[in-house]
Amino acid sequence: MNMAAVKPIASQSEQPLHPRRPYWWIAAVLLILSAGGVSGWAVMQLLYPPQGKGCSAVSIEDLPATRLHCGDVLAADGQEDKLERAIALVDTILPDDPLRRQANTRIQEWSLQLLTIAEDRFQEGNLEGAIDLAESVPIDASVRKTANDRIQRWKTTWEKAESIYQEVETDIAQDQGYAVLHKARRLLTLGNTYWATTRYQELVQQIQTPPQKGEKRKPNDPRNAFTAATASALMTDYQRERSSKDRDYLQRAQSLASSGKVEDLESAIAEAEMVFYDGPQYEQAQQLIKTWRQQVDTKEDRAYLERATELASKGDAYSLQAAIDQASWITRDRPLYSEAEVQVEQWKRQMMEMQSQPRIDRPQPAIDRPPVVTPVQSVHQTEEGL
């Protein structure tokens, strides 16, 4: 036998223990990269909506983040038709979607812009246009009650104005004397620019109309006393009356807000929104509205955070995750976002520490995961406990 031709056989101790080791760790790395790539792609889709398709073609089939982004793009112009489209678009985001909270905030903001435009229409004399625009606010939106209150106020004001106008016209035709001046001035106190200017001036012109040939005026005929100076003085009275009504609105609003309750704060906001946009109290009203909205948001966030803290105090993994879910409702545009982020990071660290500890091989008690409470439930529970 040719010994040189025989290859020595390695002993078992000399054989590689893991002959496929170079392959399995490569496969593991590829798997991790693949999983990371998928999750990274998902995050990118959520944070950065795709740019390939314009917002004019966005639909309910697109990601919620895309719909929210395109809603912002549409509403940026402040035009009523685009505001309506923006509201309809983000309102398609499902209630249980993490972005629904931001969608609700946008809907409220854009609905208030629509109500401002609708108020302008009402002041200009377009009652039907104002009502149509106000009714475009979603029925389940928090600002819908404000829209309904506005519509009712507009209708009531319009009915009163028409009644006064017809009554004054009748008195003018019957030569009722100076009583007609007092009745006409009631148009100046209704809180509508159209009736206080255009329609009021129509009555003034009727009163000032020269008598027809052969017609004699009576000594107490109101047309003898009605001059341009008188009309100007009455306009000054109108502005004074309107300013007085604005002060009343603000006083009632501040009285309501003094309780600090969410319902009263929202009622105070609705009251302050009735202050005329071109009056001297308008800027003060807007500042108060901003302050009260922040208070409402803070109370809602505080209720979320307190509930989350209560859940986290149980210390188990399920309760910590439920606390994180609860606090995650406090989005970046909310007052207590920074505070919520600190708590969430702390609870995440607790969960990581628990996961890094060695498991004890013994049966663990079944733990029911605590429910996540909605904002309305949470705020009401907090206030009922006070």
C-alpha cells in the first residue's frame, strides 16, 4: 500500500464543530436587515408621505399620514372650498388610528375658519350661504355645536330684522311721525352689518324722499328732521350699541370660564366667538379664546397622563405598554407633549430592564391588560372625581 497516497483522517476532536457557521450568521444578518428595512420603510411611509402622487388625487385608499398631509396642503390657502375638502379628507381617518387625534384637531381648526367665513357671509347679507357653509362642519366634530348655535342665532336675527323692516315701512306709509325713527333704530342693535347699513339706509332714503307734487308734509313728518347728519349720528349710535353687546358677550364668557370646567370653557369660547370681528373688543376676545382653548387641551392631556401614570404604577409589562399607548394620544401639537414624552421614555426603559432580566421558569399569573381610555371618558372621569 502506498502510504503516501492515503490522506490522514482527522480525529473527531480536530473536525470543525460548526461547519455551517459562516452561513447561518450571514442569513441572520440578512434577515435582520430585511426586517429593519421593512420597518424602516413603514416608518418612512408614516413620517414622509409619498411625493409621487399629487394631493389632488389622494383618496381614502391612501395612508392616514398622506391624507393628513394633503389636508394641510389643501387648507393652507384658507379658501372655503379647499377647507371643506380638507375636512372631508382627514375625517376619513378611522377613530382607532393613532393619527385620529391630530385629525380631530385639524377638523376643529378648519371648521372654525369655515365659521369665520360663514359669519362674514351673514354680515354681508347672505344668510343662505352662511347656513350652507356652517352645515358643512362634520356632525360629530366638537365645534358642530358652535355651528348649530350660530345658525340658530343668524335665523333669529334675520326674522327680527325682517319684522322690524316691514313694520317701519308700514309706519312710513301711514305717516306715523317720529315713532318711525325709534323703530328704525332697532335695526342698529341686532348685530348684523347688512341690516344696520344697507337695509337701514334704504329706510332712511324712504324717510328722506321728497314729497310728490301736490303732497304736503305735516309738521311732525319725520322726513323734515332726517338729514345726512342724523343718519351719521345714528350710525355712531349703532357702533356704540354693538360695542356694548360685545362687552356683554365677553363678560358672560369670562363668567363661564371662571369655573375652569371643560364644558364651561367650551361655552365661554362659543360666547366670545360672537364678538364682532371689526369691533374694539375683537382682539381681546381672540386672545381669551386662545387661552381657553389651551386650558381645555391641557385638561384633556392631563387626564390622559394621569390615567397613564395610574396604569404604569402596576409595574408589569402589560400595564406599562397600556400606559405608553394611553400617553401616546398626546401628540406633538398638544400642551403636555414634552411631559408625556419624558414619561413614555421612562416606561420604555422600565420595559427594557424587565426584558433584560433572566426569566424564572415558573408559571406566571394571568394579567388582564388594562383598557385604554378615550379622551372624553378620561376628562369626565377626572371632573366627576373632583
